[in-house]
Amino acid sequence: MDKRLLDILCCPVTKVPVRPLARNELDVLNAAISTGSVQTTASIAVSSALQAGLITNDGKLIYRIEDDIPVMLADEAIGTTQLTGFPSQR
């Protein structure tokens, strides 16, 4: 992802900056998605694994990236509190 774009992106709700998901974070997320236990903030089941994503710097919300385009929609964010053992949880 273009560094200039990443520098200006932030969570549309909290305005917290975002960073790319690390490989271990993406692996934990996709493992949870494969079990059918992950929902968006709008309570919609996430059925497809993410190829890439952005996470807020506070580690609370994940936004998917599709075809190199960040999907920064509040209703499509994934809360990390539902992910057991997620590396960024504080």
C-alpha cells in the first residue's frame, strides 16, 4: 500500500490512525473466520478470509483491503475483542 495513503488513513469512527496487519495478526483473524465465529461491527458474519487488512493503532478494529483498496466502512470493521489470542489485544 502506498505510504502516503497509509499516512492519511484513520478509523472513520474513532479517528485513530491505522497500520497494516502483521502476518501473525492476519493468521489469527483468518483462523477465526474459518470457524465462522467472526462478525463485523454490524453483526454480519465474515465468511471470506482476508488477504490483507488495516488495524487501528490501538488494536481494536480491523478493516479489510480488497484489490489494494482499503474498505474503511464503519459497519464492515471487525472488532478484535471477539478474537481469542489476538496478538494486538491489550
